[in-house]
Amino acid sequence: MMMVTMTRLLAVLLACLVLAGCKFVPTAEKHKPASNNSAEAPDKGFDSKVAGMWETKVLPYAKAKAGPFADVTAAITANAHAAGAKYGFKEKGGSAPWTLLSTISGKIVAANTQSRAALIDVDTNGDGTADAQVQIGPVIRGTAIRDSLDFVNFNDFTNQIDFAQFGKAFNTHLNAKVLNTLPRENLVGKQAQVLGAFPLPAGAALPLVTPLMIEVTP
């Protein structure tokens, strides 16, 4: 009987020692980001990096690479790969489609400004139907600006998260410097002049254009 009691006593003492070595973490602390590689990490200066290259590298490159929308779309129809090489860019060996640069001019035939991912539909050839959709934010889908630039390379970034954050920084800059002052009322019937980037459309889908420059006039 005494042996059983001693065994139980030793078990209790051992359990106490184990618990003494444990650390209880509050629930809030457990849900803090683990490191700077988390999705909530700081942008690591990406916003300022984009701001520094926008006027000196991004816009000059886009202006030089872009073709008139009619020429770009005709080239896509003839040979999408050749069109991409001439008017756009994609990472070598990557699975992403070509991202092309184009100048677009035409009448706004539809506008959806109720959504935060606002769009205008632009008729470029005067037939009354939309040929391209242009994002006017504030929510910008995709990373077309980043993906159109041949001087931005995934291998220059630590990981996929940083590369994605850099793409987001272009959209943030676009909203602050270009789209923030764009008129939002009575857009249908007005003229749009755009320098923009768009991924190669799938099938019969309209190109979804992210503008680098945009002007809307009566």
C-alpha cells in the first residue's frame, strides 16, 4: 500500500515540475503576426520605391513600349506571343500571361462607379460597343503595372509575399497620384485617353486595363 502511495506522490511531483516549465500565452498574443514575412507585414519601403521610379522609369518605359490599341489587338489576333514580345512583358519561364501596354482613346459607353472596383467601358472604334474596360479604383484588381515592366524581376525579391506587396504598391501609387482626382459623375458619353497595361485576355473577354495615365474630357 505504501508503494502505491509513493508512486502516486512521485507522479504528482513530476506533473508539477512539468507545469512549472510551461508558459501560458494569452490568446491575443498567439494571433500576432509571427514575422515580417506575414501578410500583415510592413511594406518594407515599397511605396516609396514605386514613387521614386514612377516618373523616371515607369512612365518613360510604358510610353516607349505601348502601341495604339487597334495595333495591339490586331497583333494579338495574328500572333499573341509576338504581340506580347513587342508590346509587353512576362517573366521567362513563368506561367503568367503576357502583360501588354497600350494607348487607348475612345468614348465611355458605360460606367460602374457604385463598386469600389469601379470600371469604365471604352468604345475605341466608334461602333457603340465597348472594346476595353478600364479600372478607375479605388480597388484595383491584379498587378498589371508591375507585370508589364521588364526591369522588375521576381528573383530580386525575398519571397512571393514581398513581390505581391510590390505589385500592390503600384496600385496604391496609382490611386493616390492619378485616380484620386478623376471625375466620377456623368462619365458616359465623355472621352477617355488612357495609357494602360492589361494581361492578355482569355477568349472573347474584354481587356481589363489598369491605367498609368488617364484623362477624361467632355
